[in-house]
Amino acid sequence: MKDLLGILYGAVFGIANVIPGVSGGTMLVTFGCYDKVCGALALDFKEIKKNIKFLIFFAIGAVLGIVGFSNVISLLFSKFPTPTYMFFIGLILGSIPLIVRNATVKENFRPICFVPFLIALALVVGLAVLEGGSGEQAPVNVTENGSSYTVVFTNNSGQDMESWSLELEEGENVSLISRNVDFIHKGGKLETVLSWFGAVPDDTPDTIIPKEETELKNGESVTFTVKADSAPAFSSEYSVKISFGFIAIILLASVAAAVAMIIPGVSGSFIMVLLGTYATVISAVKDFNFAVLIPVAIGVVIGLVFGAKLIRFLLKKYRLMVFSAILGLCFGSLYAILPEGFGLNIETGIGFIALIFGAGISLLVGKFTPSEE
């Protein structure tokens, strides 16, 4: 059972780290294995030897979470955002008693603890506000134009795109009728399945990609027009041209994201969003683009080791203050991942069920997790 739990903890940690706004560090705290993982990342060989079996299964779970389940979780966030986010909120709320127990192993909270708590709370809320005010790097805007719809895809990534594609997510009887660049379009599973029911004609542009060697310069847009019975929705995927300067940016962004990855309440993937490298890295993972993955891996290793050593040093010297800050980060993350669709509606009602389920899991895990000294 402990081995299976190790895989589960690792999978949740891996999944959380590929979703902007969700903190992998918070998940470590939630499941009571923060010190174990930080000890391993800090290359504390005494701790590694002590927890080697757990760490092996945790690493297996983390790889499975990133590679195997990230697409499923991304789909849940796309199709059922409110219940999915509220499930993570439940995980965080249910972890609070365990965090308090770990913090007060040797001493109780004092009034001075409010200082790191409030600073950490303000940090996460500030990052969340910054995220909400940041523009998309590759927005797809759809506007109605009489009996048709105009779709504009813009490159705001800061780099030239060497490849890109648009995938149709919603829309009935959609057909491509004009464009200002040369496209080819290919059908996919979505088009085939819907065509069986007569909902979509065979020429539906399920996925639209440019012809070979068609680039999109930074700041440029492509525009095309579709006919549809309802407003279509497109999602974009892209990769930017790789230069020495951009490799350096990816490396530094990966170091910063990795440090953030193990800080509870702070999303490592959101740091990549802020620095403009998230979409490129996700695309590289899907395409096994080692020109990007190698500097990312180097940056992540450097960031994890450095960040873990720093956090462990602080935990040894200022344990109560650090856990006070962790509590602030966790409470701040409740605001950071509060879904936009939250309100008096059916989806929020389902979300509360997911929240209770998530909180129950955390409370159950915390009940059987010993305090870490």
C-alpha cells in the first residue's frame, strides 16, 4: 500500500507541475512527503538512503503523471474546469491540519509568525493577479461577420514561430471558405466521429496547419473565414524558432520554474508562462524535441537541487517561520486557482462534491501520515 501511495503522490506532483496555477509543492505538503522529496533533491545521501524505496516509487509516479496523465488532466481542466479546480482546492484545505502538525512538532505558533504568513499570502495572490492581467501569447479571436465567422490567430510569443496549428474544439457544420495564407487541413478523430452522426461535413477543418516551411513572424497574424451554425472555438499549438539566445532563456526559465516547483503555493509552470516559454516546452514534450528538452532538463536539475538545498537550510534554521510561510502560500493558492466559473450554478454544485472528495482524501492521508521532524 505504501508503494502504491508513493506512485500516487508522484503522479499528482507530476500532473500539478504541468498545469499553470497549480502548485506541485503544495501537493507534496498535502501528502506529507515534502521533507522526503526535498532531502532527495538536495542530494542529502543520508536522507536518500533512508527513503530510497519511497523515492523510487515517487519518481515512477511523477514520470507517469507528466507523460501519461497530463493530457487527461488537461482535458478535465478544459471541459470541467470548475469541478477540477475545486478538487485541488479540497486537497489543499484538507492538508492544513497536517501542515500545522508538522509546523508545531517542536514549538507552537507565535504572533511573529503572521509576518511570513502574510508576505507569502500576498506573493501568491499577487502572482495570480499578474497572471490574470497577462495577455495570451497566441490568442485565437473569433468574431461573427454576418453568416460567417472571422478567425484571427496572432503570434504574441516574442519569437518567430516555425510551426503552428489550430484545432477545432467546438462548432457545428464548420467549413473553411477563405484565408490570407496557404493552409492545408487534415481530419481527425473528432471529425470522423461527428461525421458518423451527420453533425459535421467531411470538409470540416478539424486541425488547420500551414503548408510546409510556412513561418509566422512575431507580431504577425493569420486570418481565415469559416461558415458555421454556431460560433466555433479553436485552440492553438505552436513552437518557436530555436536560437542560442532563446536556449539561454529556456535554461534560465527552467531553473526559475524548478525552484518555484517545490515551493508550496507557487506554480512552476506559471513561471514559464510569465517568461514566455511554457507553450514551447509543452510542445517539445509532445514532439520529443531534444533541442529544447535537453536545456530544460539541465535547468530543472539545477533549479531543483538549488531550491531544495535552500529550503532545507531554511527549515533547519527557521522551521516555524518557514511553515508559517507555507501556510500563507497554501491559503494564497486557494485564491490563485479559484475557477472563473465559480458561482450559483450546477457546475459549482458538482465542484463542491469534488472539493469534499479532495478534502477527504487529504484528511485521510494526513491522519495516517506521521509528523516530519
